[in-house]
Amino acid sequence: MEENKKKVTLKDIAARTGLSVNTVSRVLNKKPYYTKEVEERVTTACRELGYIVDMNASGLRSGSTHTIAILFDDLINPFYSYTTDIISKRFEECGYNSIIFSNNGRSPYVDYDMIRRVVARKPDGILSFLEPAEDMVDFIKQTGIPFVIFGRDGSPYGMHGVDADEVYGGGLAAEHLLDCGYKNLAYIGSWHDVKVCLDRQKGFEEAIAARGAAVDPSHIVYIREKDFGSIIDTLVNDGVDGIFCFNDVIAFIVIEAMEQRGKRLGEDYGVVGYDNIQFMMRMPRLLTTVDVGCGDFAKAGADMMLHLLSGEEGELPSFRSAHRSVLVKGKSTKQ
Amino acid sequence: MEENKKKVTLKDIAARTGLSVNTVSRVLNKKPYYTKEVEERVTTACRELGYIVDMNASGLRSGSTHTIAILFDDLINPFYSYTTDIISKRFEECGYNSIIFSNNGRSPYVDYDMIRRVVARKPDGILSFLEPAEDMVDFIKQTGIPFVIFGRDGSPYGMHGVDADEVYGGGLAAEHLLDCGYKNLAYIGSWHDVKVCLDRQKGFEEAIAARGAAVDPSHIVYIREKDFGSIIDTLVNDGVDGIFCFNDVIAFIVIEAMEQRGKRLGEDYGVVGYDNIQFMMRMPRLLTTVDVGCGDFAKAGADMMLHLLSGEEGELPSFRSAHRSVLVKGKSTKQ
DNA sequence: CTGAAAGCGCTTACAG
DNA sequence: CTGAAAGCGCTTACAG
């Protein structure tokens, strides 16, 4: 491999064309006022020399890096990767690159360590699957960088958010389990202090109460906070036969654990998940699950960010009030 | 929201401490030669003022952006998202942020449009799930940016690559299908001109030949290049009963199409996929698939990149020669 | 319509 | 051990 690392800069284009860097820059950025002839000289020289703009230098001077930071736990759960895929493509179409930050699933919050790494990149915007830690809210606002919480309600923080009606989704799960004839229900959440987790739980419990039944409080558990094996043992011993899980990945983990304990899926017990990830990878419908319509959801998230960046006035329509999640029937519940 | 966007720069820290920006920078970058007392003054001022370095400015001057570009078709296939997750976390641990680029699955190659967007970001390295287009190879080399092809063989391009033994994997699939008693086999690839796709095909055909059988050439098809419905119709009409798919997502699509045509999975026909994505999201083992061990694979890819960036001499051990893929039995094949 | 100068926020030589 | 100056590659006012 030869060391031919000729980085071509505006100065080279200026020299080649006999113009000033200033004029070259103006042409490339399509600022008004230059002749057709100049434009051609510049574009020709750029092609011949293989000029590629340095976005970092550009961003430093102009104050806009054309970069958007995307923050999440991890990319393993397809809910994150599928929506990140759609969102980042939408950003790309509008000239923004995406820079990704993971907190390794060690917490459901954006903490100082994370936000510092993000801000160091001077992104034009931040789209986060994680809620900000309580003591980070003011800090984030002071950076002046538009911050969109995706998949979670932003209003408690006075921030922009794009979220779905999680209470409604939890209700769908409850009604379906009851319709199937399961009597002894449980909810397996992720974190006890995350609103989206509690909202699904709330919808679940309310729908059950509306039918005159109730969930035993000891059957409301949070998988990230307890020993998983003992959670399952308790549910099995207590004769739980209908389980609503915070998301599909948790549902699959539960199904595996139940199978190890000799329980037959659909017959001995039913499971409802959330997100419909099997649809994303074209899998057969094994799991009954609540589907928010990730494609539209992701698009709404991207559009919220792009709307804020455009500087236009006015609010965007609320995804939550305009969309209804649906229950998708799989083999993990009866009927 | 108040407009309090005070961006704190080195100049502010210098003013606060009575030192020069120069000295402040030296302390923050832990360059030799400064007193304990100066160090404390600087760190205190940084904490009080909430200083966060501007990596773009830093990169412009130093020539290193501490950014790595990751290139792929899309993030929807869990093979990409799972490995990207592991790789980007490893980069992060070593002080590199990841910036992602997708080509929307419109081609299996890195073309000029894509590489231009990448180079504009001046990444320290490029890790690509896509092979470079033939006429981009020299261009990429001339940028001087370390380029690692992940999951594909780099040697045809004279580039670094981290890949697995795909021929061996294809052989595993063939032997299993034959062991199950399937007689009339087919291969459904992705692109006819991508080496990794052809290698799996090669291993598949060779293993079948070694048993004295053969695959009908019309049963070697490429899903990205033909009408899918007619592919499946042909296979069904020809009585194909054993199908090896380039990856699990394709396998699921095939299973759905076969079910629509009244074929019973495992009994009437068997399917073997590739990647073991069901393991990644903790799903039950539906699909029989070839598992390369994505965790180690991703780690090897990240380490190759980091090794190149470290500037250390010597070659890294080859993943391909050190690792063997394994066949993971699911319900999509007999026995 | 085009150019010379300044400056974005850093780090890198070079002095002292 | 610390500082003044220059410069990374651009874009932004400001002149002409």
C-alpha cells in the first residue's frame, strides 16, 4: 500500500481554478452569486482532484455538525435496531449522519458520563431511547441541543418526546389473556422506576380491574432487579397461567424458563409480549404480542427531530393520540 | 426553556485559572510536565464551569477524530445489529465513537456515494460489512484510512478482513440435510456475485458431491435478484425437500411462503439457515442454523480495527483458521 | 459577483 | 514547567 495520502482541501481547488477558497466554498455550498462558468471550473476541479469536504472543519466554523446522536441501552433488542435503522436512514436522507451511544444496558437513564461523551461530539440533535437522569435534565437543556426522547413520554421532563399509548397497550394484553380464559395473571416488567414500564403495568391492572378481577401484587415483578430463576419459580408455584411481559425478548426468556419447568406454552399458560419483533425479522408468529407499528413510530421520532432542527414553528401532531397499538395473535396464547 | 447556551471553551478555563489555554490543554491531555497544583486548578475550574472538550475541533487540529465509521446494508438483520452492538461498545471502551452508514440494502457494495459521505467525516478507521465496489478499492486505499472488511474475505482486495470459514459452514448445512434424509436439495442465496454467498454455496455443493449426489443447477437461486414467489413455486413444483438459506431471515421468509403453499416444516421439507439469530434474542430454537459464534466474531472484528489503529506491528491471528462454525439443531429439520 | 481577513476551538511545534 | 504563535480546513461577515 503506497503512502499517497494526499488530502485535497479547498486551497487545492482554489489554486487549481485560480479562484479564492472563499469563492470555491460559496459555489460548493450553493450560496447565491457566482457565474455558471465559475461553477463549472469548480466542479470540474473537485472531480479531477477528488475533493471531499471535511465536515468536522465545516462544523467547527459554521456551528452545525450535521450529526445527530442516537442513545440507547443496546442494539440487541430488535426494537432498538429496527427503529434505529429507520431513523438513521431518515436522518441520512436529510443530510445528517448518526453517531451512536450505548450505555450497555447498565441503567435506563442517560447519566453524566454518557451525556458528556455525546456533547463532546457537538451533535445538532440528540435522539434518545433512554430518559435523562433527573439531575441531568437542566444540564441537557442548557446545552441548547434539541433533545427528543423516543418511545418514552417527554412531558415529565419538559422535553420533547414521541411516545405511544402504553396504558392502552397494557390493556390489550390483559383483555386478551382474560379472553383466553387465563385466570391467574402476572406482569414481568423491566425496571420498576421507568414510566413506560409502569404505564404498561397500569393499563394491564386497570383492564383486569374493569373485569372485576385483580393481579396479586407479588406477581408484579421486574426482571432487571431480581433473580430471574426465583421469579419464575414463584410464578409457577403460585399457579400463574397468564403472563404479560414488558417486551418480546423478556417473553422469550420466560418461555424458555417455563419449558425447563415442564410447562406447555399456550396450554398450561399463556404469554403476551410487546413490540412484535418476530414481524421485523419475518419470523413465524409464535408469540402473541402488542404491536405499536414500529415503522410509523420510528418515522414520527425522526420527523420530530428533523422538525426541531428545521427551526419551524408549531407543534407536530402527537403520535400517541393518533395511533392505536394492536394485539397480534400468536401461538403463545390459546384460541 | 432559557437560552443559556454558554459553551465553555478552553479559553474560559484559562481565564478562570490564570493559565494559558496551552497549559490547560496539556493538563487535560495528560501531556508530561505540569505541577500537581496546576492540575488541580484546572480540574476544579473544568468541573465548576462544566467544561466538555469539542472533539471536532480537537480532531481537526490533531488529525485524529477518534471516530470509526461502521458500514452496513441495514440494521434490521440481527446479524448486523448484534455484531454492531458488540463492536461499537468495544470501540467506545477504547475512546472511539461509532458513526453509522447504511446503503439501504440497495447493493452489497460500498460505492462512491457511500464512501464519500464516510470520508467527509474523517474517521480514524472504517469497519465495513460491505465489500468495496471494484473501482473503489484504490480510492479507499489512497485515503489512508484503515479499512476492515467484516464478515467477508479481504484478501481479494488486498485489504484487511475478518471472516469465517463459509465453505465449511455450507458443508455443515448440506451434511445435516442429507443426514435427515432429505434428497432433493436447494440453495437460496442473496446476491450471485458476493463471495460469502458463493462460499456457502460452494461448501454446500461440495459436501453433497462428496456423498455422491448433486444439486440441480436450477435449484441454486438468489433471492435479491429474482421474483421470490416464482422461486418458491419452482422449488415446490420440482419437489425440493431440503433448503439451505444464506441467512436466517431468508429462511424465515421461505418458511412463510412454504406454509402458504401447504407444506409442513420439518416433515414435508427441511430448512437450514445461517447466523443463529434466534439465539441473539433468546428465542426458542425453531430454526436449524449454522452458528459462527457472533460474539467472538464481532470481538475479532473490533480487535482487528483497534490493532490497526494502535499502529502496532505484526498480524493478528486469523479468525477463520482458529474458529469452527457449528450446526445448531432446531425444529425446521427432522430427527 | 469575487476576495482578503478573521475566527470556530482545539493541539502542535517552538521559545523561554 | 509554562506561554505566545501558528494552523488544522472550513465558513462568515465585511470590503470592493
